[in-house]
Amino acid sequence: MDIVDQLGAVREGKMSRRAFTRSLLASGVAIATLPAGARRAMAAPEDQGTYFTWGGYDIPELFGPYMANNNGEMPNFAVFGGSEEALTKMRGGFVVDVSHPCNQAMPRWVATGLFQPIDPSRLGNWPDVIPALVDLEGNDAEGGSIWMAPFDWGQTSITYRTDLVDLEGKEESWDILWDPKYSGKLGSLGSGADAWWVGAIKAGVDFKDIDTPEAFEKIAAVMREQRPLMRTYTDDNTTLEQALSSGEMVASMTWASSAVQLQAEGVPVKFAKPKEGALTWVCGLMIHKDAPKVDKAYEIIDSLLSVETGHFMINDYGYGHSNIKAFDAFDAAKLDSLGLSKTPSEVLSAGHFQVPQTQEWETKMNETFEQIKAGF
Amino acid sequence: MTETSSSSTKAQRSPGRGGLSGLLHRHENLRGFLLMTPTLLVMGVGIIAPFFILVTMSLWTRQGFDFDTTLTMANYARTWNEPIYGALLSRSFWISGIATVATVILCYPMAYFVAFHVHRNKMMWIILMTLPFWTSYLLRVFAWKVILGYEGVINSGLMAVGLIEAPLEFLLYSQEAVIITLAHAWAAFAILPLYVSLEKIDKSLLEAATDLGDGPVARFMRITLPLSLPGVIAACFLIFIPTTGDYITPALLGGPDGAMIGNFIQLQFGPVNNWPMGATLSMVLMMWISLIALVFLFITRLAREKIA
């Protein structure tokens, strides 16, 4: 008996109200229990590990080996816009298996006691990981374990439209993002973890001195100078990429991936090599101390460290990868055009490499930067 | 004798009713409270308890990643002394005030039309008018991003017609964008109360007014508008209160100048990592909204007395 039939029967008085209510109850119960059955049938996302990461890392291309081991299922994802936001969320009780901080934040993350050391012997790809990337400030846990398995490294710089930005024969420089000529057509990543450091480069502050009151004032001053020129600040790469592709923005502070992806779409953009030096970083993977699925956490990390993932990271995103074998598929010219090298230290030390800071500094920086973004 | 016999028959009857049902039978208040228990529980656990947590936390201060739990008004003093909070609050009230007025003015004619000029399938009209609101709030905000965007529907349309040569940039990432989106996104909350109050108006009053010589304008001002005021007030509250603290619309469409207090509260719980300050800002927002609501109620009461 279908629903229309029942309504008809009620209208004609053939069906008692009680009988109708009973069938309503039955369909209600059926609908309420339907999702439970469907979930069980679908090979269960709750069986997968959870990966808490930046936007853009939640794609199947990075999880080939993981999916091969897990019936084609990807891990579960949670996405953050900045690593400080991620840490706050986890301190508030959000439990994940793997998260994705960068070298600058890592010692602070370790200090919260929210993470467990990684045992490299459980990672099949570990022998191919470039040792220089593991050897970061604060990365040694007891017993030869490490806190963060390096995954990607690279630069934060300016992606600009070669047809809309006129360098007038000058060298590429961070000044593009402070040029009143392009007022209202400039963009920036909204997270202080990138923007404030770029401000330090622009203000000529050495990263060694970034934690001084004078540095704070100098950087705040350049950020305030830049703010009225900005179309928008966002944590969303796609927003910046679309704006650059439509000409809504002519230049923006981005990671390498935005430039590489826009170039692949035929948009005339370039990832600048600013004369002051780009901002450089190494990001990696940490396991939560209460990770509900530690085995899956190691699988996620091993998958991200695989050669296959490395190819995608280098070729499609323009990031450096931590697996030395991933570079074998690319010749020196290609790597150079992406601003990468088989020897990461060449690239990292050519730019300004982020230095870990105290929690007080990080909080004060975020507070100041958010006020500047709001116009104060 | 009669006294005892009647009481004994009562005593005989009451065991049949059982303890609880007898109790309920005798106490009307108890019946009422029992009926309300689920609601009261939800209110207690979901609203009152969190509210007290919020009040307490707003009196704490941040200390590194932890809280200093000595009670102090320091956060409230900061919201008063630092200009950024006042500026964000007044911007929020400005934006949502304009959005509220725009929504009510735009929705009133729609509700009026259905209440007075549609005679068949009224429910279908109402459903059709609220149909866009069956999609998620986030999707509607994104849809506006597509409409107002640099290469969006409005800009490409105007450029195709030749009215403008370069895209209008103020459409997106501005306070205007937030106002437009809020006015659309909350329209359903204006249409429904307005329709209900207009529908209830006794049509014979309008006929009487016409008979006594009122023209259409005077009739509207003297009868329809005053009698529909409860709906207008309800619509204003339903839109103004939630939109003041709205977070997602300014975050996606506001740009640097369109940020509202809701965004700043979110930041306190996120990257800025100052939960007590976030709690304080939420409390201050609540107090200001209550104050504005009271003033608004007072003004409308005055207006009604004047009209009456």
C-alpha cells in the first residue's frame, strides 16, 4: 500500500485514524533507522583514521597507498585555516589521529602534551626521508623517536598576474603587495602564521629578533600600511586562486600550490622570487596522544610520505616533499622552475626560514594581527 | 453520619486511581509542570547551564593557555576602553539594523498580497515564498557570493548590457554585500509572522473605514498597519537578534571592512585563544541586544498608543 493510497483511504473514511497513525509510526521508525543501516553497508568511515589538516590536503591523490589498504576509502578529514586555530581546537578536546603543523609551531604543539612520539620504524617509507628535514629544532623525542614526521616543505611568496602587474624592469619584491597602485586588487592568506612573518621580511626584521617589542611595532606598522590596500584576507586558497584568475586580484601572498595550479589552467601567473627572500617552512605530521586509531595514523603518515604522493605534491602543488626518491622523476630544470631542489636546505636557507616562538609571542601576534585586519 | 459516609466512599474510590494519578488529579500545577518537564530539562541543560558557564568564564582572564579563575571585571573594562570592540559592536548593529528594516519593508507587501488578495491555495503561496529557505543557510550565502562576485551574475549582466565597463567591486567584500545577503537569507522569518498578523485582521473593519470615508492610504495607516504591528515587531526581533551575531555571512562576503562582532568572538575562541574575552564579548552583545530590544518595544508601544 503506498502513501498516496493511504491518504486517499483516510479521505474516503475507509481507514481509521488509528490505523493511519500506526502506519505513520512505522514509516517514521523506518526513516529514523535507515541511516544506521546505510552506514553499515558503506564500509564505515568510522573505521578510518582522522586527518586534521590545512585546506587542499584532503584529496584522494595524496592517499593512494592508504586507499589501497582500506578498500578505496580515504581517511576522515577535518580542515583548519591556521595551525594556531587547530591547536586551540585540539586543546578544547577535539581528538584526531594525525595533524599537520609546521616547524615553527611544532615545539609549542609538543609542549601542550597533546601528542605522542612517532616511532620511525613503523613507517615503511622512513629510510627515504631526507634527514635534513627531520633535524628540526625541538624534534627529538626520547628513545630515537621523533615528534613530527616531515612531509612537505616550500615557500610562501607572491603569486602575481604577469599581464596585470608591471614590474617596470625592477626585481620582483614584496613591495608588490604594498604598492598603492594595486589598491583593492591585492590579497593575502589570513593566518598570522604566514602573514606576520611576511610582514617581518618586508619590515626588514631578522627572524632572530622577531620576539622583541621593536620588531612587533615595526611589523604591526607595515601590516597596518598594507591593510587598506587589501581586497580580502582569507584562509581559503580557492578564493585567492579564483580572484587571481578572474583579475579581481592582481597579486596575492600565497603558497606555491596556488601558482602551480593556476599555471596548469593557463592563467598567466608567476610565483615570485622576491629579492628580499621568500618565507620558507617545513610542515609535517604529528600523532595525537589519544589517537583512537594509532595503526591508521601510521598508515596515513606512511601514505603521505610515499613516492607516489611525493610526485603529486611536487608536480601538481609545487611543494617540496620529504621523500628523496620522489624527486627522481623530475629533472633539475623542472625542479628549478618550481623553486625546489633535491637538497632542501638550499631552498630553505635561501629564503627566510621560520623559527619557533613562545606561546606568549604567538598569542600576542595573533591578537595584534586580528585587530589590524579588523581595521585597528 | 452523612459526613463520614461520603468521606468513606471517597476513600474507597481513590485507591482505584492509584497514587500518582490521584496526585495529578488533585494538583493542576503538578500536571502542568509534568507536561513541561521535557522542555524544562532541555532548557536547563541546553540554555541555562551554558549561560552560567558563559557568565563565569567572562569574569575569568586568560593566562597562557589556561584560565586565571579569580573573578574580575577586567574583560568588561577592556570592551569598554578599547575602541575596536565598540566599533565592531556598532557596525554589527548598523548592518543588521539596515538588514532588518530592508527585510521587513520588502516582505510586508508579499505577506499583504497573500493575506488580502489571494483567496485560494494560500498555503501553497506561503510554501512557494519560503521555498528558497529550504536550502542550507551556507548554500544561500555562497549563492550570493556567486551573484555578487567579480565575475558574478550582476557584474557580467551589467557588462553584457553595456551599462558598466569594469566590474563593480563594491558588490562583494563589503558591508553592502553582507546587508543584501542577510536581507535575503532571513526573509522567511519576516514573511511568516507578517502574514499571520495580516491574515487575522477583520476585513469588516476595512469596509467600515471605507464606508466612513477613508481612502486606501488612510485605511492602511489607521487600520491595517496598527493591527499588523505585532507581526512587524515579531519579524524585527526574529531578524535583528540573530543577524547581529551572525558570523558566516560577514566571514564569506564581508571582506576586511565587513567583519562583525560574531567574527571577532569566533577569533577569540580560535586563533587568538582568549576564551574569557570571547565569553565577555558574547555577554556584552547579549546585553546590548536586550537593551535595544527594550527601547524598541517602548517606542512601538508609544507609537501604538498614539495611533490608537
